[in-house]
Amino acid sequence: MSRFANLADKAPLMPVASAEIVQSQSQAQAQAQASPPSRIGRKAISGYFSQEMSLAMHLCARRRGISLQDLMAEAFNDVLRKHGESPIGK
């Protein structure tokens, strides 16, 4: 007789569906706690550009006293207008 034979007869402590719900809730809480409040409900957009483009964008943002993200939002809104779409904002 196995020393674990009695464990096989016992019901699990928590039904599987409940365990999955608890796990998904804890993952959502962990993600919410890991992200700064300014990023909640936002999605990152990234791309690879030349070093010259990166430097030019950073310098333009610094000269205007705004963040690179604000400058990129302005550029994306300009592109949307150019292509007949409504600008979204930040």
C-alpha cells in the first residue's frame, strides 16, 4: 500500500474553475500594481528608427519643453489628420 493512497480519495480543496478565477484575478491585480497609474488603460506603440531620427525627436522635445511621448502623440495626430482621420489626442 502506498503511503499516498489516502490522498487520492480526498476531494481537492478548491474546485478547478474557482482556482482559475482566483489565479486570473491575482494576475490582473499584479499587472495593475506593476504599472504606474499613468500607463493604466494605455497601450505602448514602438518602432525602430535611425539614430539621427531618434536624436532629432529627442532634441525637438527638449527644445519645446515637452516629453518625447507628447511629441510622438502630436506627430501621430498629424498623421491621422493627413490621412483623413480624426485626431485622438494623447
